[in-house]
Amino acid sequence: MQHRSRPTPKALGAGAALSLALALTLSAAPALAAPPGPGAERDPVPALVAGEGTAAPQLVTGLAEAAPGGAGEAARAHLAAHPDRYRIDPAQLTELAVERTAADRRTVRFQQYHGGIPVLGGQYLVRLVGDGAGQRVESAGGKYFTGLTAPTTAAVPAATLRRLALDSLTDQRARTAATAEDRGPVVLPGGAGRLAQHFTVRSTDPATGGPLVREVYVDATRGVVALAHDARSPYRAADAGTGAARGAAAAAAPTGPSGEPATGSAPDLLGRTVPVSIARQSDGSYRLVDLTRPATISTYDGTGRDYREFGRLPADALPVASPGPDFPAATGTSGATDAHVNAGTVYDFYRDRLGRDGLDGKGSPITSVVNVSNGGRPFPNASWDGQKMVYGNGDATHRQFAAALDVAGHEMTHGVIQHTADLEYSGQSGAMNEALADYFGNAIEVTARGIAMTDPGAALLGESLCLTGTPEACAGRRLDDRRTTVDDYLGAGLELDSGGVHLNSTIFGGALWDLRRTLDPLTADRLVYRALAEFLTPLDDFVDGRNAVLAAGRSLGLGRAELRTVAAAFDAHGIRAGWQSRVRTDSRPLLRGAMAPTGPAAGGGHWVMGSTSGPVGGAVPLYTGSTTAPSTPTRLSPEDERIHGWAATDGTSAAWLAIGLDDTGTWGTEVLTRSLSGGPVRSLFKSSAQSPVSVQVSGTDIAFVLTDGDTGRSRAMLSHDGAPPVELPLPEGHDLVPYTSSSLSLRNGLLGWLETWTTGESTVQAPTVYSIAAGRTTAQYPVSTANGAEAPFLDSPTLAGDRLLWTQTAPGHPGGGAIRSGALNGSGVGELLPAGSPLAPADLAITATDRAVTFQQRGDKPADGWSNAALPKLYQLPVTGGTPVRVSCNRGTQFHPAADQGNRVVWLDATTGGSDLVTRDRPAAAC
């Protein structure tokens, strides 16, 4: 439930995880309902919402068309009968589920496939009312992606795909202990689509010691990571996937032992004796197994063992036991009593109030594991792992996490969401996932406890976990915080909280809570549940969610006044089409909605970047445009299906990497170059075995770093005046430092790089200046590390003015990195920004002109939690040293800066919830 992640604002190289630039930003277009006539009142429910990037509509309401027969067959026949309306090929749809939300209502949920491979987020729903010959279609909609032509066979070897998934972890310490579970192929939507291999990567966060779980999608034809974001919970069961994996997850859940229903008692965490439904075993003992409900409820004690031991329950694991019906004190102190009772309360809420039989709607077993730790350390968290609830053992300020009914309701609602809309856990869809879990967790508690919606504490979540402080001060979230999109949306990149899934959840959750406060609570609960079960699909955003709730209200029979109340609740939280355009910024946009594999390059008044202006699938062309005046981006890359990016420019020409299948069907990486004014695209290097990175261009010189996949050796390659690239010599035993974000800098006939070698028992890293004309090193600044000691982290060699700049971070990364510099003649080292400075940069990339150096601040989580002010921002200072000042006062995450000329810098900005390429000519300074 609680957010426990930290940002990792590292610059990304070829094959590294994409940042917010490839977030799932699919959203609905504005409603296309016909305008009302003179004097008419506008209907708050749209009749039609067009899909974005697809010919299939997002939502069609107001239907009453006959559809006799079985639900699935009738729904499919309806879509096939209206090809011009839906633009859907029913042959590409596989029935996922038929959800019955009322006696005469069924929703058929289809999963889209392309060539037999599921399409991420591709779900379409048909809603049926009535029975038999009177059955009719009431509405339909979802996300169906037209125009997919992606290949269905991987061109990259399976071992390479797995390695790329592991390499998406940017911290070497996390990467060393990581595992990658292959979840199968998936087609990423958008344009022609993109074939990817889905991996769940698990490791331990080196900074916190907590779980680190990432969902990673590796492009299977190009060999780069197409998308990566945090998993929905601290860990996820092996077969708890999306779409077709739902049934497997439910079937894999343990059932616990059988027995005869019985009633006993047990102490709870507060020491109160409460009745519990239990099972009497054949040997006369009793277990925490509730057999009185259609869904068997079983509760296990993790006895303080590490949470990783419970990804799957061991085959011989048994629920909490007692020799008699009155369970001992340990049942309460472990949290088992509370978890067991709370699970029954949650089940009853969904069954009695909403007509749902258990988390999957089919009465499958409900399992809880309590009292788990993080490697023996406190674990103040809880999760739904795709099969069961897992509750941490708390810490000095929190009780066992099983204590709170709203936390139990929240986590179990994640199970309901998994088996209905299955909202993708990133960006706005992930924030809605959390918001819905918050809403129902809260609704379950206030209903069960008889708390009025007007009670000052009614909107709190997790407040009963607190051992110290007031409930208001230590509640995990509160749903009446009145946050809005325009004023409060946190523009976080995917590296932080999966794009703000917790940070932005109360914007949408607050709108839902306002509905419960202003409507009859039972009506509100049924309304929100119907939107979840019948209208929402995995990639929906906030505006899609608004439309889903309104459409659900119409189907429930809400009157015009009630529907206006629903619309007003969303309006009050700024959830309406086009809200992003109302967010204030002080930068000048160059490319809206940029979807980029890496950041931009800039120089000489121009920018260059690989980007698509849509979802994550398809080819990525390379574009260029002016940084000084409005211009239409011009395509530089050839018309092919590769990913083009990782570019450099000097303002006259560009050099970049192209990754994927070429026109001969051969996979590999190619170094390309072209004049910004047009002309032929020239190929400088091409290989399927060696990986070029850090391409640089200056005049007639183009350089890059080449790493041999077999030996791991890295060396600098140089193409001079159009000649084929040649390897630049290094002394025997010397190599370039691998795994840096920016390995090379080229300017005015000089190269800057990081060189490494061993001397005796010491390892040396040396920022180095190499003269192309002289053919030798002209300056070097060695940093030695005794054998066995952890080395400092050096990165981002950057030539600027008469200096070579680099970042240097101490072992363990305390306090952020320093920005250091050395004279080009080797005469001495200076420090532009000391390590540990409050504005210390992230421990990777800097970018500079002769006048100024720009960097992204470290962005550590403040003690009072994340805010827009605390998100990573860009700072700039003179190359001669001075006080860093803010580049821009934009409130969201600012990342991937590229220096242009003077003080001008371009960057990717997440302020408006997407990823915009923007620029400023000079720093904003004070904000």
C-alpha cells in the first residue's frame, strides 16, 4: 500500500530502460457527442469517445440493439455486425471473462491478439442487458489497436533478451543479484506495434534493502528495452500476470486443508477476544480456515521469515493452528486474527453490497500470510501479490500491517482489479489502480465500522496502524486532500513510483470519495464498482476513468441531476479532457508528447532526438528542429522499422544509432550520419555482435565507443573526414571504463574519455584528454583505488571551454556526486560543485557549453514525502564555478538535459503528465 521506492535518475544508454518518455500515455480524445440544441442542457455522458491512435472507438453508449444467444457469442456477433462502427476484427479477440454485475447484466471482456500474441492493454468490452430473445447490447468500448503489423517472431536470441532485461537495472549492485523471469511475448501497441518479450526482474534495492521488482519489456526485433516500470507490489507471484494469466493465478492459489466448519475465538492485535470462523481437523485440532463462505478463507503465519520465502506458499505450509477452538495469544500478536477477520469482512462487502463472489468473482480461495519481514528486519508494508495478501510485521511506529481493515480492503481490491480492468501499473492507469483500491478499502472500513462520511477521520487510510502520533499525522493517505490535476499532479518519471501511481492516486481517488460523500454511499459503491468491472480497461487514463464512471452511472439509471453531480466531482479535481494544457510552464515546447528511447542532443541552435508521438509500439524515427524559433520537426532517419536515437549533433550534422532489423532482415546496430539540412544518410559502422554507444560528432570527426560482447573490452573509434572508423590506440592493459552513461566527448579535435587500468594492487580510473591531431593523450587525471576497496564512480567526461569536466561519486553514493574539472593541458584539478552539496547532481550525466554546465539534481525523497518541488530538477552553473541556479521553474521531473549554445538547454519535461521536449534560453534562477 505505501510507497517505498526512490528515484534512479540515471541517463540511459543503448539497451537501458526507457524513462517516462515511453510511459503508457494512451488517452481518450475529447468526447464527440453531438452538441445540444438551443436551450438544451448538455448531457454529461458522452455518446461517443474516439480512440487515440486507433480507428476503433473508446466508448459507444446509448445502444439498444438485439443480441440473442450466449453472452460471448452474442457480443462477438454484435461487433462483427457493425464493422464500420467498431473497425474491429473479431477474429483477433479472445474472450477473457464474462462479468455478471446484476441479474440481467453481463459484460464480455475480450483480449486483443496479434498473430496469436496478446496486445498489451488491448481489451474491448461489450455490455449486454436482458435475457434470451430480449437480450440487447447497451454499450461497448475499450482499447483495440488497429493497424498492427509487427512481426510475431523474435529476431534477437532469447539469452540476449534476458541479459537486456537484467541490464535495465542501472545500479550494478542490484544487477549482480537480479533474476529475470520470462513472462512470454507481448505486442506493445501504437502504430505498427512492437514485438516484445516480457520479463519480471527481481532484486534487492541497494539503497533500502527492500524488494526491487520491475516489469521489463524488451523489444524482440531490435534488442532494446522498450518499457520498464515497477511491479504493482513489492513482489509478484510467478504466474500472476495480465489478461490470459488471470485464470492461472487463481488456480495456483493454495486452498489450505479441509475440515468441518466451527466457531472459535482468538485475541486480536489490541488484545481483545473476537469470534473467528475456523475449521476442525480430523485429529481434533483447529486451523484459521473459514469454511462458512463460498470462498474458503485461510490465514498463515510467516513467523517473521523473509517475504521472499512466500512468493509461493510451500507445498507443506498449513494455516495457523490451535489444539482447541480458542486460539493462543500469538495468533493476535502475529496479526493472524485481524487478517482472518478482515478477509471475511471484505468478502462480505463485495458479495452482499456489490454481488461479487470473491476477488475473482468465482469464489476462489482467499489466502493471507501475516508477520513477514525484510530479511529479518521490520517490513512496514502490505501487498497483493497476484495470489494472496502478504502483510509485513510493522516497525517501531507501525503495528503489524494486518491490523487495518482499510489496508486489507485496499490489498484485496487489487485482487478484484486484477480480475476486472487489470489497470497497468504505471502513470495515470496505475494511479487509478491505487485510487480504486483506496476507495474500496476506505468504503469497506467506514461501512463495517458505521463511520459517517461526515466524520473528520472518514477519509483516512491506514491510520489504525499507528503506534505513535495522531491518526491524521500518520495515515498513509487521505481521500479528502482536495488535490487537482492542474494544481497538484506530480509529473514523475517512471523511475519514481512508476510514474506517480501512489503520488497521484488521491487526485482520482478524491473524486471518487467526493461521489460517496455527495451521493448515497451504496449508490456510489455500486457506481464505482460498475465502472471498474464493466467499463475500464488496462491503459485507461484519468479522463477515460471519468467517462467510465459517467457511463456506468447512465447504465445504473442515475438521473440527470445525479450525473451532473458525478461530473462536478471530477471537475472539482480537474479531471476533464485537455487538463494538461492548463498546467503552467515557463519553457518553450519543441515537441509535445515526445516518446523517446533516449534524451535529446543539441548544438548550434538545433536539437536532434529519436521520437514517436504516440504509444510505445512501432519504429522510432530520428527528428531535428530549431531551438531558437518555432519549426516543424524534420525527419533525418531513413524510412525503416528500426529504433533511431542515442544521437549527437554539432548544429550542422547529426550522428546516431539505429537498432533493429535492416532491409536484409539482419538484426544489429548501425552508426549513421546525415547533414541536418538533408542529403544522403551515410553508414559508418554496422554489427550484430558488437555494441557501439556514446556517438559524438564535431565537424568532420565522428567518434563512438565500441564494446565487444564476448570480451567486454571497450575502445574508442574515430571516423575522420568521412573515412571508415579506426580504433584509437590505448596503452597495453588500458581500456575505457564500461557502463558509464556518457563514455565519450568530442570537440574541436579533442576527445574526452574515462580510461582504466591496474597498477600493482590498485585500480586506476582516469579522466583523459586525447588529441586527434597529435595522436596521443595530452592530459590525464588518475584516481586510484586500493585492491579490494570499492571504487568511486566516475562518469560523463565532457569537454567545455578549456576544461574537461566529469562527475565523481564516492563509494556508496553518499550525498550525491561532485562535478570536477581538469585543464586541457593537464595542469590541475578543480571542483565546480563539491560532493554532498544540497544541489549535488545525480551520479551520472552532465552537459555543457563553453559557458555553462547543466545537471539534474539528485532528487532524494524528503522526510515529509514527495512533492513537485522535490522532484528532480535541472540546475546550471558557470563552467568556471559558482552557485547553481534553477534552469526552469516547471514543477515536474526534468531530465535528459542537452546543452545547446551559451546558457540555452533543451530537456525532457514531465510536468504535464507526459513527456515534452522543451527549451529555455537562460536559467529561470529563483523560483
